Amino acid sequence: MDEKEKLALLEETFDVDEGTLSPEMLLDDIDEYDSMTKLSLIVMVEDEFGKKLTGAEIKEFKTVQDILNVMV
């Protein structure tokens, strides 16, 4: 899966328009990045990539790129 496809998955998870997210964006600047989105992110990463994210890992995320880095 390439970066564009991963960004599309994140945009769907965050419930934002296509093309809204970029790797360098700060998560704090994304209004939709809230507790429900974080739960959706945990489910999506486990379903799509077979990885279990912890709350501690999610707290460490600062940018969209930080999330992309675990989507392997």
C-alpha cells in the first residue's frame, strides 16, 4: 500500500474530505482528530495492518506522518 492509499484510509477514518490530509500536518490542527477518531484509528490499523495500537502510542503521535509510519 502506498502513501496515497494510506492517506485515503486516514481521511476515511477521520471523516474528512479526500485530499485534506498531508504527512506534515499536525494532528492538533485537525478538528476531527478527537477521542472517537482515535478509537476508529485503533480499529482501522488492527483490521488493515494487523497491528494493535495502544493509548500510549497514540498519545505520542504528533503528525499525520507519525501515523503513516505505523501503517506498514
